[in-house]
Amino acid sequence: MKATIPNIKISAITSYLPKSKLDLSSLSEIYGEKEVANIIKATGIESVRIASSDQTSSDLCFEAAQHLFEMEQIEKDKIGGLVFVSQTTDYILPSTSIILQDRLGLSKETVCIDIHYGCSGYIYGLFQAALWINSGACANVLVLSGDTSSKMINLKDRSLRMVFGDCGTATLVTKGYTSMGFSINSDGSGYDRLIIPAGGFRLHSSEATKKIIIDEDNNGRTQEDMYMDGMAILNFVITNVHKNVNDLIAQMKWNNEEVGLYALHQANKFMVDCVRKKLKVVTEKVPMNVTNYGNTGPATIPLLLSDVCSYTQYNLEKVILSGFGVGLSWGSVACNLHNTHFYEPINK
């Protein structure tokens, strides 16, 4: 799917982090010092934030949204749409976006939707917001994107426990004077490469699905925990993401040198570096903050932007955002962030 939507602006981005910080080096007593050091070196991740046992993705996004309202001083009744992007929703039903509408004190005329996507989810959230605004249905849309991925991972699975962190973000999308380009792809044939097999309606939770299974790499998980085929995901990313980005740049009639910033999904340092090299882009245009936060799923791109753009100068008139992962799904956005307000990550 390719589309260019006119008169759209990303006005502001905020992010909220849980208080609890897990230094991966502290796991040496559990997994072994050499093993932990090797994973830190390969991923570039040194610490992650972990939500408390009673803290959900919607709680994190709520805090981010409240901060955005405080900083932007936008009236809540001016918000016409709310998009909640997360794989860790409050309930199977109702939709968490509906609950957030009430918690945030938004108008009852607000249109709300949940998008159950992971690492590409922010792209889908922006696309939905742009469509609502372009249609004339909304003037301002709040995109709340976040996950508490730590709750989906078995503590015996070091391969994932040392990669994923928790975060919530808020993005205000409004009418503007520039166009946003979108390029989105899906390949459901790889659905089982990143999956929680049990607990839904295809495979019900049972005593059997709660049993811990130890794999050949000595990682333990149940069928109700997240599973990732790391090599398959890496091959998928290396094969597809740079093509998607280059196609979008051509669609916008830009060239690679004109792009001032590439904000890529922060899966891990190795993967981001692979995509950057495929794109043949200098390091300075592809920032990373995965070291301090890990992979925060659909929150990585807005977390990256609120983090690095709040203190570092980039040419933001031509920016590429690109997310990729579970589904399998991948997509990119071309946009102008020159007049966007970025607020550094907060935690209370």
C-alpha cells in the first residue's frame, strides 16, 4: 500500500518510562557473566525499563498524554480521535482506547480505535490519524503507542528478557501544510516467527500451554509467552526494510541525501546497523537510543524522537520513520518534523 496524504502535521511527541530500571549486567548471576556480556555486545542494550506488576500500557500512555496536554496547552475537547497502538491491552474487550477516552476526559464525540500491532504499529497509528484528518472527520488526533512487553516474556527466556523494555508515548497529529507519504507491507506467511501461541481463541489457555519448555539454547518459555525466531526476523528485516524505505523516498521524489533523519524501529543495535548499511546512509542520520531502553515495541520510534530530537539538532524538513516486526509487517512514513515539538522522556 502506498499513499500520500496532504495537509497533515505531527505537532508534538512525548514519552513516559516506568520508574523501574533493569541493568542487564545484574542478570549475570542468573545467566552467566559471559553470556550476558555477549548479548549486550550483540544488541547494544545495557538496560531496560520495566513496568510494575499493576502498571499497564494504557497507564504509561495516559501519563504521556497528560504530559503532552500540559506542555501543548491544547483543550481536550479539541481532540476528535484517539488511536491506541499496543499488543498489551487492558482487556480482551472492551477496547482500551475507549477506556482512555474517559480517563483523559476527552469528549464523548471522540472516535476511538485500538490497533493491535507491535513494532510497525506506530506507522499504522499515524496512517489512521492522517486518514481521519484528511477525511475531515477530525482536526486533531491523539496517537497513543506503547507496550509492556516485559509481561509477555518468561523470566527463563534470556534471549528476549534482555531485549524488550516497556514504554508509553503520545503523539498529537493535526491539520498542517505538508504531505505525509506512507508505504506499508504485510506478509502473514511469517505470522509464527514472532508469536504468543496460546491464550487466544485459536489455542485456548490450559494446563498444557502453561508448561515450561526448554529449547536447544536453554531458553525456557510456555506457549503463553512470547516466542521469536531471531534469525528469521533478521533475514526478513535485511531483505525488506531498505527496499520499503527507498521506494517511499522515490514516491516522494526525494533522494537519500536530502533526508535529514532516519528514525528506525529500535529492535537492537545490530539490526539498526544492518538496515542503515543497506540504505547506505551515514551514521549521524540514523540515531539510536536502544542502549538505555531496549526494544519497546510500537513505542520505539516516538520514544527515539522525543529522546534525541529534544537535545540534538537535525534537519527535520525531510524525515523517514520506519517500523518492522510482528505480523510480519513493515512500513515507513515520510514527513516534515521541522515544526514538531519534542519533549524529552519523563518518569514519575
